[in-house]
Amino acid sequence: MARAAGVSPPHKHVVLKPTYHVENIVASTDLQTDLDLYGLAKISRDVDYEPEQFPGAIFKVHEPKAALLLFKNGKIICTGARTVADVRRAVDQAIDLVKRYKRNKGS
């Protein structure tokens, strides 16, 4: 009888001791305000908004390295961060961007 490739014979004892490290955290938050995704994309080179392709704007944060998906209803999805502190720092940058946009719009 032929064995499947990669399957250990039944007499071999296999010990599995996996180690873990965080590569990517996905987090969500809600700013509880509507966002003008076109306007945000106009004031930042790091915001890409193509509504024909995807309903959210993609905000690429360089430090910490993360990507934020910004939605018109104020919800944000953060991906790529490695720590909770990095998530907070990335979201804080999105908040700063929104505040800057609202200040400029009010002028």
C-alpha cells in the first residue's frame, strides 16, 4: 500500500511545539462622523480613493507601517499593524488628517 507524500509513518512520534509571533493585527473603530473621502484624498498623497473600485479610501500610514480603510460613515479598519500601540498611532494619524481637512474646509 502506497503512502501519501508528506505523511509520517504511524510508528513515528511527532512532537509539535509551535511558537507564535504577531505579524498583522486587524482592528476597527468608528469616528462617529461622516467623512468626505474625496476631500481627504485631495489633501493627502497617502489617501487613495477610487469608489468605482472599492467603497472606502485607503490611507497608507508609513510609521508605523499600516493601512487604514476609511469609510464614508466614519468607520475605520486598520490592517498591518503589529501592536495595539501601532494601531492607536495609525488611527491617531487618520484623526489628525480628518481634523486638518475640517479646519481647511472651514476656512
